[in-house]
Amino acid sequence: MSELTGKIAVMDQLPQVEVPARSPLYRQAGQAAAAEPAAHGVYLWEEGLRSHLIVRGDAENQAFRDDVLKATGMSLPTALQSVTGGEWSMGWLAPDEWLLTGPGAQAFGMETKLRESLSGHYSVVNVGGGQTLLRLSGPQAVPVLMKSCSYDVHEANFPPGKIVSTVFAKSQAILRRLDADQWELVVRRSFADYIWRWLLEAGREYGVCIGAPGESTA
């Protein structure tokens, strides 16, 4: 049914229904571990619904660097490096491009601070709807990554704090090392399930536990 208001037809709408926000891998959260806890060599989980902001600008411009520091509390990382400040991290993607990740509820606030601080030629884009963040940890995390990408992940070549964009299985990922046994993967939403299943299979021989250490579903 519709009502005529002047010359405008106003159609009845469906009742408002709250749709919960869900990450690409929300269905995987309840999966059981693939081995007994004592046998776990790899821990895998999603940190879904995080903020993902792409910042672009001229790294040679001192004003741009100062403005980013003012807005984020972090200095622009140099090539293949990342920095962390509180709950936020920033990683280098290209000579004029960086990825900011942080709590999902703070995306708008951080974007606003950046836009208020930056001037001149720059870009800030919220890309959180198109990608998600996976965490991989455990004593066998490196062997799993060696199966999955061609980039050298040995600690001599890939120390904590380093970040690279790389081919991953038959997709791609932004790979960052947090410490000796902790890794972060940023993947496209449409490939999240594929990469998740790849990692489960790649880690099966070591025993995969779904969830962070101490918080698993085992």
C-alpha cells in the first residue's frame, strides 16, 4: 500500500530489523580444534571487524609526516616496517601508502582525526568492509607459512615488525611478524574463507587449534 503526500508516493517499508555486524569468518569461530591441546603446534583465529584505513601521501613531505604523527601518535614507518601505538598499528605498503588497523568502533574517529590534521595532497580511505585480519601463532607457524608463500619468512630475513605484501597460496596477503611466533595476515574478504581453509590444511600435520592460546575452542 502507499499514501499520496502531495505528488509523492510513499511506499510502506518493511519493519526495521537490526542486522548484526559479522566478520567474513564468523561461522568458523565455533569450530573444534583439529588436535588435542597438547599436540597444538599452530593457533589460528580471526580478529574480525577491525578498522582498516589506507593513508596515502608524500613521505618526503615533513608536514605530512608531522600531521600523521599528530593524528595517530605514530611516526610513518619506513619501507617494509610497521609501528604500533596503543591499540593501533600502521604498516608500510608502498612508498606513498600505509595501512592503519585498530579497534573497529574507532574507525570513524581515527579517520576524522586524520582528515582534520592532514592538508595538501593526501588520501584516507576506509577499506574495512573489504578485508579482514587473521592471526597465526605457535612454534610451527613458520613452517606453515613456508608452505603458503614464496617470501622468505626466516627470522634472519623477516624480523618482528617487518611487513610485506605477498602471494599467499593462490591469493595474496599482507603479512606482518609481531614476534618470534606471532603473525598477522590481512586478506581480502572474498578470499578469507579460502585462506582460512588453506591454513587449516597446511597446519594439520602440526595440530591446529582454532583460537588464541589460552582462548581456543578445544
